[in-house]
Amino acid sequence: MRIRPYQNKDFNTISQWITEERSHALWCANLIPYPIEKKGFYDLLQDAEERCGDSPFVATTDEGKVIGFLCFSVNLNTNEGMLKFVVVDNTIRNKGYGCEMIKLAVKYAFEIAKADAVQLNVFPQNPGAKKCYEKVGFKERTLTENAFRFKDESWGRCNMVIKR
């Protein structure tokens, strides 16, 4: 697996991975409308870059097939990296690809970006993702109850961190 910068042509592949409204909310907390459209995705990436310095990346097989997506930034005041909008091709989930992608992202954060720690947020209603992050070495730092509403549900938000 490799990680490379996101290219606009990757949108068509990524947009096929979020196939229903709940997984969309788990992925982006409804920061873009469902279903995903190119303009909404572009606006999300543009806003994340302007507000937080996020850079989008894709994970690919060694043959170049796009199988994952994430955004990464570093807070220069705290020297802490942040992973956002992590998603893996829905046809290959639960096979270790997400963990491998996160390991590569953490390696990039520590070795290239020189971050002291990396954090991310995950909804406890997404136990597969949380388990993956724990396998990589992330530890729960805080849990905010009732941080997000999805239809008639109230979800918490778990902040997780891994340190160098």
C-alpha cells in the first residue's frame, strides 16, 4: 500500500464508497450533503485546507488502485497532527486495509511532518473504525457525550491520540 496526494480524478472512486446516509454521517458528520457530489466534496476539502491546513491523501494498492482516503494537518502550536475524513472502499472493509492506511499516515505524521502526536475523532457508533485505530495504537483521550445528532439518535465523539 502507498499513500499519495489526492487528485480530482479520485473523486469518482471515493464517491462510490458511501452508499447510505448513516455511513455518510459516520464519515463526515454531515459536513457535506448526502449523497456526495463533486462540488460538496470539493467545498469540504477547500474549507478544511483554509481553516486547518488539511491536505487530502488517498491510499492505493501497489498497482495504483485507490482504496482509501483521509485528510491530514498539523497544528503548529501544539505540534499535533490530525487525521480527518478517514474512509476505506466499502467492498474491502474489515480486511486490514484501514489499519494499514492509518499506520502509513501515522508514519508520515511522525517521520515527515515531525508531529509529536496524532489525533482523530471517531463516533462510538462506528466500532469497526474505533477498533482499527486502537489496533494501530491510538488511545481514547476524551469522550464528549451528545456531540452529534443523526436523525433521532444522539452520538458521542471520541477523541483518540497516538504519541511518538
